[in-house]
Amino acid sequence: SGTIGSPGTSRLAITVGAACKPGTLSGVCEQPIASFSSRGPVVWVDKLGVSQTMIKPDIVAPGVSICAAEWSNWLADRRCKDDTHIAIDGTSMATPHVAGAVALMREALPYASTLEIKNALKNSATPYPGFDENTQGKGLINVYSAIKLLAPSLDFNPAISSNPNYISINVDLSKATNTVSQTFALKNTTTS
């Protein structure tokens, strides 16, 4: 416990622990939370000399055997997918999952504050039974649930159809609470 370092100790940071991918318990993943994942709490003494404690990490994301681009022939014995990718473990592999989730949330909810996004990720996470919050934070991220938490009426299933003469995009905006615009261009590449 108490192994989280900077910048994960920041109150504003989304601190990410490494979870095993569901259904892959073995080796480093004898339990749902990777054995190497840092644990809280974060403890410090404030300006008045009072000891403070904060629960960290905030959430966990897959961080074991993540297939990633290989540099030169580093860890060539861990190939996955093809001969240019390797399986890597680390909170550094879990964090991009959360960065991607935040990017999706910012796209879907451009007016959500960073604190709203952080809280939605935490409050929609799925906790692992038997693990305290200083091991797993609020649990495994669930980006779909996080977006729905902030925008319950957001339609994730727009009807898009096309044929050679037209394209139709139908989205129910009757319950939308934010103004969002999207620009796109259509180019006729046929001779007719």
C-alpha cells in the first residue's frame, strides 16, 4: 500500500491502476488487479501540519498483455498480432485506455467539465468484489456507462443509410441538451 507516486498523487489527476483483461487470469493476473499495479492511499501533511489521506487510484483499466507497437526488436519474445507488435504489461498500458475513454466522452459531451468526466468515469466503473478502493479505485472503467451517466438521453444509435443517389443521417435531437455541430463533405467520384 501507499506505492502511488507523482503525478498520480495529484488530486486533479485521473490515477489509473492496471487490471487484467476479463477472462485472462494467470501469471501476473492471478487476481483481477495486476500484482504490479500501484496502490493507495496517498498520504501527506498539509500546510497546517495535519496528516491528510486520499484514496487512489481512481479507476482501473486493462493493463496486462496489451498488444502495442514494438520498438526495434525490444521484447521480441512477446509478439502478438504480427511481427511488429508485442504484449506489454503496466499502468502505462492501462492509462491509454482511460485517455481514449476521456476522448470519446469529450467528443460526445463537449461541454462536460474535466471534473464531471472524472466523476462520471469513477461513478460508472464496475468494482471487483473483494478489493478495496486503494487497490482498484471505483473499479474497471465503463465508458458507455460513463457517457450515459452524464447524458442519459444521448442517442447512440443514429440511423445512417445511403444509396448511390443520396445519404441520409437521422438522429433524434429532441432530448439533446448540448449544441453540437459536425461538418462533412460529400464528393461525387462518378462520371454521371
